[in-house]
Amino acid sequence: MHSIVTTDDGSHSLYEEQLNEQYHSKNGAINESNHVFIQAGLRFTNNHFSSIHILEIGLGTGLNAILTLKENASINKSIQYDALEPFPIKEEIVTKLNYVSLLGIEFEPAFKKIHSCVWEKDIALRPNFYFKKKLNKLEKWEGDKNYNLIYFDAFSPSTQPELWTKTIFEKLNGLLLNNGSLVTYCAKGEVKRQLKAAGFVVESLPGPLGKREMIRAIKSDKN
Ligand SMILES: C[S@@+](CC[C@H](N)C(=O)[O-])C[C@H]1O[C@@H](n2cnc3c(N)ncnc32)[C@H](O)[C@@H]1O
């Protein structure tokens, strides 16, 4: 069961009752997503690759996807965005989220498509931006090694410990091209250790409002 909550920057997030967990920081959903995924992830990746293949774990509200589309108006790269989501949110919730009113009404058609489009099919949100969603759990899904960037936006390690393990990070490392990176809002020491054990070079970066740090983990052949 989801309920909508308003975070401190005015943008919505979801509260998942069964898990007792919120989808984003209470200090600002848009602020957090922009900081962790767009600034530390997409802008960094933009400096290293001529086209960008993104994997998101999990799609949820679609906020990261729509912010990536927005940012691509500036960086103008060819982007393929794949998102895993085993527990899609209901349409009645999607229609109440306030992202389009905050980001610009021009994003309404794309935001609607992200949620209403069929699964497992590439959908053009713009001529240089293709989106595909996959109704699957990360643990079960088998992908190909062709990603430049992973948005690791799972629920926290205390709620979903099975997704923050060396085994899962080895799987994600195997999906990245060399110099590709994984970004996440979490900066726990144990997560850094598991990422290092899985072969990543781990960077601690300043976190979004209210958090000291976040993680960017880079795949390097030299490691
Ligand atoms: C912290 S929320 C973030 C969602 C989204 N990125 C957003 O900004 O709204 C975590 C998401 O991971 C999804 N999820 C849960 N278990 C998963 C799994 N095993 N594999 C992939 N995604 C999962 C949840 O349903 C939820 O949408």
C-alpha cells in the first residue's frame, strides 16, 4: 500500500506501509535524485562516453527517468534507459504525483508513457531517448554487458539486505562496460566493502541535503 508524501523541496515521494520505508529523502525527492543520479551519475558519465546506456534498479515513481530526460535536453546524448521494477505503482497514484507540475508541463506525455507503456519494448520518449521497462527482480533478471551507468535506487540495506551483497554487486559489475559506474544514495561502510569486494573502485562523494556522503563505484579493468 502506497501513500503520497510531500518532501521538503515540495516534490512528492511515496511511503510504502508494509516496508515502513519512503522512496526518497524527506529532505527533497527531486533534490536527492538530481544530486545522486543526475549530477554524480549522468553528468560524470557524459564526460566519458559518446552514447549512454543506463540501467535503473527500480523504476518506482519514474522520477529518475524523467529527470534524465530533462537533463538530456542539455547534454544531448543518445540515451537508452532500461528500468527494472517488479512492483509497479498503481495508475491512481501516478496521476497524483506532482513531478510534471514542478518540472514543466512539456514532460507530461513522456511521464505518462513511462508508466503506461508496455513492458519489454523500447519506447521513444524523444528521438535520442529510448526507454524500456522490465517487470522483473534484479536477483532474477539476466542482462547483457552493455551499460555505462547504473542508478542503484533499491530500498535501503536494512529493508532489502539481499540487494546490497557482493553477489549482486558482482552481477552489476559484470553488466557495466569498462569505466562505467554505479551511483547510489547509500554510503554505509558495509556497502562500500561489498562493492570493493565485487571489483569496484569506490568513491565517497558529498551527499544530498541531510546526508554527509553518497557512493559512486567505478568499474575499472586496472583494478
Ligand atoms: C527506493 S524505491 C526508488 C524508486 C524509484 N527510483 C523512484 O525514484 O521512485 C525502490 C524501488 O525498487 C523496487 N524494487 C523492490 N524490489 C526490487 C528488486 N528485487 N529488484 C528491482 N527493483 C526492486 C521497488 O518496487 C521500488 O520501486
